[in-house]
Amino acid sequence: MSLVLEKRAEQSKAMAYLSPLLAVALTLLAGAVIFGLQGFNPARALYVYFLEPVTTWWSIEELIVKAAPLVLIGVGLAVCFRANVWNIGAEGQLTVGALVGSAVPILMPEFQQFPVLIVILIVGALGGALYGAIPALLKTRFGANEILTSLMLVYVAQLTLDWFVRGPWRDPQGFNFPKSVSFEGWQLLPTLGDGRVHIGAGLAVIAVIVLFVVMGKSLKGFEIRVIGTAPRAGEFAGFSARRIVWFCFLLSGALAGLAGICEVAGPSGHLQPAISPGYGFTAIIVAFLGRLNPFGVLVAGLMLGISYLGGEAAQIDLGVSDKTAQVFHGILLFFILSCDTLILYRVRWVPGVGRQPHGHQSQAQREA
Amino acid sequence: MGAMEAVVLTIITASTPLLIAAIGELVVERSGVLNLGVEGMMVVGAVCAFAAAYTTGSPWIGVLAGVLSGVGMSVLFGFLTQTLVTNQVASGLSLTLLGLGLSGLIGEGFTGLPGVKMTAIEIPALTEIPFIGPVLFGQDPLVYVSFMLVAAVAYVLTRTRIGLIIRAVGGNHHSAHALGYNVIAVRYGCIMFGGACAGLAGAYLSLSYTPQWIENMTAGRGWIALALVVFATWVPFRVLIGAYLFGTIWIMGLYVQGMGVGIPSQFLSALPYLVTIAALVVISGNRLLTKVNTPACIGQSFVPDR
């Protein structure tokens, strides 16, 4: 018995919408099995994990706080992946954005008027963009693989942040804890009402809308799509693949940096060695689950935000390991990629042709 | 034991996991497949090896568990990229994400437990020779295995029919298919070999390098192994050189740290990653070196029925 792919005459429109849903459904099923194996009641665990987070206003607020960075980073990565530019180091760009943006309140504590907020956000985004520029430069100038360079830079960024918060930027009144001074007043992002939702969520929505227009309506968006799907055709049309690499890295780096500084100036309020529970890596999944479409990313960001929240709740309520969320993320990406195959191909089980070379089979089909 | 001997011995232990993982990935890439899941397979190999060795008390069962778990992970990758023709970069990434999560979950009960250290092979008379003795004859078995792997891969790839087929599949899968070779089957085989090597490298980490389970204990070594394959321009013996170069840098960082030089430890810890970037830049900038052996079909999916 063997699994045979049959190319569809054209892409399946229905599957393009169904495949992410199918992937989520399969992940939930796999989740039930994993919970069962760990000795939890699968139904109860899935409820705590994926439904309870959206039952109270408090947790919905918390969900938006968690989803905002995922959407901000994910929407930038979606543009990269569309262009076949593989920025895997968003976590590093997030870290540097947070670090550089924090320089403003830490080095200029007296700067307390409203403009400081704008300055912090811009400097954070610039920091992320500059850090993203490193793999772009190495790629365009030396041809170095951007996957490996951007990923290596994540470790470098995290170690640098670690040095700053344990060394020069450690709060002298912080009882020796590795953290910076706490931000105050306009150094902090304004929140919505008295809640935890800060303007980072608004920035994420703006990024989604802007990139939706750019990708769908502008020449740049068209260039990106052409270079991504047919690089040779793009070059014949006079589009520069190098400039696309630069554009993608600067854009996604800036958005990751913005997400980073929003984490520090938002929920946490000070710099510390760990500022993100792997948002930069989870955003890769968000981009794919959102089908590399900005609005899709918005929905996907909320869905993965739920898994972070549910992970915390399940750990407290049921004693489920906090590692489970990461396993879910990996499984989810597996299922998304597998289900996307259904857009281009029909999958068929063919009994008994496993040992027969495929060439013969296609010949037989041609004759028939 | 002299100080120099100690340095050389630690360099060998730091280089071995890089070498094993990289030589496996080299075979995978020579067949035209890019598996970015090395880090994930390695970390799962490490935790499974530790768990099996701890439960049974035998490091060899641990090694076996590490290898098998690596193969299991790689089959998952093979099913996605070869059978379902998914994007190899994204699939490899998901393998790494899954591996890091899964290893944390499996390893939860094993954190902080005393490990089972693999005992070194000691040939009584030979190990007593100063310097050369312990370095050449007192290593643990996996170090010798790593050298044998390099020699075997080099021999098979360049001197045998199987090697020719692997290189043909990686160089031009359409031609290889037209000649009657089963491209998918060859690639599955190579992917599984790569998985076995990554699992073995992980097992070495948790049974010999630091005989215990620490979360994320691979610390980017899987990614460095991937970079090593590029650095070696897909030539097996250059992987050996590259792995020992990186191992040396890794250990030098630790020694300088220990000597209390005024450089913050974080920057010394970042050194291997920075050197990896530098190495990639130097090699990739040299088109003459990279062009010769780069598998032409690397990262491209193959659908036979077309």
C-alpha cells in the first residue's frame, strides 16, 4: 500500500480555507491523546487549555496582551516567508529592540514628558531593524545563509541582554536581582481603561491593516509575491531580489523590535533577562497558520495566544506541564504544513504499488 | 595529567557531538534534502538516551534509545517533506520546535538526577604513555565511533555505488529518477541516517559530555552542526576539521572565562555563535569553494508522478 499524490488541475480554493481549520482540529485531537497519555481527563484538559481562556473578560484581556506581540512579529514574518526570505531570528530582533528601546528610560530617567513614549517605541523598532539588517547584509553581500545567521544572532542577543541586566543596567536598589530600574509615567505604554491591554495591541492591528494594503495593492507587495513564487520571472521583470531581502529583514526586524519594546514598556515595566516566552519562534507558526496573509495572522495570533494562556491555566489547575504548550506548537506547525499539501494535491491510498517504481505507474496512467 | 592534556581532552569532548551531528546532516544534504531539525532531533536524542540509561543503568541502551529516537523524529520529517512534499525549511523548523518541547516534557522527571556516565575504553599499557596515551587511547567509545563515521561516510560517498546514487539524487533528481533510481527512497534512507547521527550526538551530550539531563542542553549545537556542513563545503573530511575548530573555540571560551580575564562571561559564551557567523560569511563569500560540491537540488521537493 502506498500514498500517492496527484496534482490538482488548479489550487483548491476550498482547501485553502479548510486546511488551517483541519490542522487545528488534528492538533486538538493529538492534544487529547497527549493529555490522555499523561493521565489527565482529555475533555477537561482541552477545555481548560483552549476554551476557558475566552470565558471571562479578565482572561480575554490577557489573551490580547499575549497575542499582540505574536501578531506584530507574525505579520512581518508572513511578508518574509512570502518572498522566500527566511528570517528565523525574530526572537533576537525582539530582544535587541527591547534592549535598545530601554536605553531611553534607563539612561534618561528625567525625560518624563509625553514624547518619551514615541521616542522609546521608535528607538525599539530601529534597534530591531538594525539587528535584522545584519543577516540581510551577510546574505546580500556574502551569500551567507540567512536562516543560520539570523538564528545564531538570537543567542548573541540574549547573552548581550543578560550582560546588560546583570551588569551596567542592573537596578542599584533591586536587591541584586537581574533587572533594570522600573519604568514610570510616560515611559510606560498607556493601557486601555484600568486593564492590562496596552497600545501594543493597537499597533498590531495597524500593522495588519497597513501590510494588508501593501501586500495586496502596492507594487512592493506584487514584487514580493513574484520574487517569492518565481524568482527568475521577477528578475526578468527587473525586480531586485537583493532589495527584497533588505526590505523583508528591515520590516520584520522593526516589527519584532517594536514587539520587544512593547513587552518591556508594557506588561513587564522593566528590563530582565527573559523578556519573551519564545514569541519570536511561535510567530513563525502564527505566520504559517495565518496562511501568510495579514488578517489570517491576526486570527492565528489570537489562537496561539490562547495556547499560552491555557498552558498557564492548565499548569495551575491540573498540574499539566508548561512544556505541553510548546509540544502543541510543534505539532500544529506539522499539521499546517501537511494540510497545505491538500491545496495543491489530492492524496490517495493506492493498494499494492509500494514496490513499483513511480515512473511505470505514470506511464500506465498516460496510456489509460 | 598535565594541563595541556586536560585541554585537549575537553576539546575532543566538545567537538565530538558537533562532528557526529554534522556528518549525518552532510549525507542528508548530499541527497538534496535540507533538514533544519538537527537541533530538535539532537535534544530528543539526548533526553531519550538519558532516560533509558537512567532507567536501565546501561549507557549502551541509552545510546540505542538516543539513536532510535533520532531516527523516529527524522522519519516524521521524511514523511512530511518526501511523501507530502511540504516545504523543507518550514518542516525542519517545526521538527526543532517539536523536539525542544517534547524533550522538555519527557525530561521533566529526570532533571537533576545523577546520570550514567559512559566509561572510557582504557587499554592498560597504552594509556600510560604520557600525553599521547590518554588522548589517543583513553577516550570513550563514541569518540572512536565519530572518527569511524567520518571515514565511512567519506568512503561510501566517493568510492561506492551507493554514494554515487546519493550524489546523483542530490545533484539532479529528475535525471536520477529517469535512470530508474527511487529518489524518494534514497532520500528517506539519508534522512534516517541523519536522524540516527543527530540522536547519537544528543546521546553523547547527555551520557558523556555532561552526564545529566538539562533542559535545552544542546544549546544551539544542532544549528552549529548545520553551519559546519556549509563550512565544510559538503566534504566529509572538512567536517572533521571544522568540528574540531569549533570545539576548540568553545573550550577556549570556557578556559578564558575560568582564568578570570576581564571579559564578561556572556561575551565569551557568545563566541561560538559569532564564530559560526564569521565562518559562514568567509566560506559563502568564496564562490569557488562552495560551487564545486553544493548539491544542486538542495531544498527542492521531488514529485515523481509528473
